[in-house]
Amino acid sequence: MKNRLFIAFIIGTVLIVTVLAAKQGRWSETWKVPAYRQKGPASAPVVITEFSDFQCPICARARTTLEELTKRHEGKIVVVFRHYPLKSHRWSRLAASAAESAGAQGRFWDYQNLLFDRQKEWSETQDPRELFSQYAAYLGLDLKRFQSDLESGRWDKTVQRDVEAAQALQVKATPTFFFNKRRVVGDSQLKAFGEQFVELESGS
Amino acid sequence: MRPLPAYLALAGRLVVGGSLVVSGFTKLMLPPEELAMAMEAYRLIPLSMAVPFARALPWVELFVGAFLALGFMMRFSVPGALALFGMFLAALSSALIRGLNIADCGCFGRSHLTPSQAILMDSVFLVLLAIVLFDKQHFFSFDRWLQPSKDRKAPHRHV
């Protein structure tokens, strides 16, 4: 019996040490995003970093949940938007570039609202560029600049940096939120734990 | 010369135990919230339970799998593996029956196996486990090695 317990202890130790060693160093953070993708007071105690995909239906739903949460805790939360366009969504990367082009003109959040509100419309077209320009015109953006920014490919690196950050943080699904360092995946987890995490992180 | 079932049982132990080790280890490398999200799709456990369950399950898989592959404490590891695969099969079947749209079964972290493929795989594993359960030889196992030498010759029981 003693032998068995000793062997069980050895096997258990080997397993635990292997897992912990493999997990070591898998977490890295690079939180530098353009200021126009941050909403809320910079001194807010709770930084909610959202990894999202404009073509993902759950992300569109989660946006409403997040908005309600930030309204309820005004002043305590700063939301940081990060792109994580999934490969399975044909127009996600282009939509991210369109949002960046709007962001360069100071209307990132309005444009992301439009993208989510009209997600079905643009995601089902053969080529959404025309619709993206229409949304930009609707917001009164400088259309020439918007179109040239969108077509220039200048946002590819910006979007890719977010994707790499997501991968470094082992984000696998959208939307994924980080309440400071607490992770929440999907709209239902956001609804279930969002409130509690804001309170925990803000110390209220 | 050992009978064929003894070799089959050894192969079964290594395959099923190895799969559980890989599955548990892969899941442990992912944040538990990711696995919890995959679990949510089955709509079987409340959300408040999904994250704690997602934290515990991979460790159980890892330990049961390692013990099974090594043929150690088989009195517990074989029924443990049977219970795990029984649970997986029940969850997958209920999702299919209820017509839930589950693109990824959540097995092996994110394997992209559909529920039907996972049911097939788990069923094969259950058959292999049944062979292990009825095997009396425990060929190449810690349990056999730890037995007093006089007992090794006789057909033996689970220890």
C-alpha cells in the first residue's frame, strides 16, 4: 500500500510539474492600441479589453451587453477594442480596416456600431466595399480619405498586431473580454460574470 | 505465449489512456473559460458551474489517463475512464437528440471534431475499455509489477 501511494505521488508530481512548466511563459501582453479604440477615462480601475470580430453575430450581441455594463458603471471602466478577425469570416479583416479608417477620422466607435448593426447586410454581399463607403458617408467622414485608407493596406499591420496579441493570450473564440486580467468568453459569460468582475476589479 | 486479448488490453490501455492524457494536457494549455464556452453549447450545466468544471475536468482526464496507460491502480483508473467516456457519450448524444448546433465537440481542447465523429471515437474507446476491464493478465502494468511474485502466475484480480 505504501509503495502504491509513493508511486501515485511520484506520477502526480511529474504530471503537475509538466503541466505547470508547459504553461510557463505562455502569457504575454501588449496593450498598446490606438487611442481612438479606447473609450472611458484612462484612470478607470477596470480595463475591459475586447477581442472582437465584426462579422461574428455573438460579438454584435455582446456589444449591447457591454454597453449596458459600461453605462451602469460609468467612470469605472475603460473599454479597449482589439481586432480578432476569424479566418472563417470572409470580410472580417476588411471590416476591421474600414473601422480603422473611420478611427483615423475620430469615428471608430460610431463606425463599429454601424458595422454591428448592419452586419447581416454587408457580410452577405459579394463585395462590401461599397457599403463600407456608404456607412462612412452616413457618418459624414471624408470619403476620399476613407476609401484611400481602406484600400492602401495601411491597417494590415495594425490588425495583425492585435491578432498576434490575441494568439499570445490564447484567445480562441470571439468575443473574448479581459476585465484587467480576468477572462470572459462569449456573451453569456459576459452577462453572467461581467457585473461581478467589474465590482471585484474596481474594489466596490 | 500470451493470449491475444492480453495484447489487445495492453493496446487498449495505451490508446485510451494516451488519448485521455493528450486531451487533458491540451485542455490544460487553454484558458478554462474557452473550454467552459464549449461546454455551454451543450446546455447541460449552469454557467456558474461551467468554469469550475472546466478547470477540474482536464486534471481528471490527465490523471485517469496516465494511471490507465501505466496500468496503475486499475481498480480505480478503468472505472474512472469508463465514467468519463460514458459522460462524454451522454453529453454528445443528448446534444444530437436535441438538435443543438455544435460545430466543435470541445474534445482535445479545440479539435474541430463534430459530435457524430466524437461519438464514434468514444464508442471505440468504450469497447477497448471493456477489453481492459475483462483482462486478467494486466500485461506490462504497474499493478502487475507491484504484485507479490507468487500471485503473478495465477489469473489475478484488479488491485
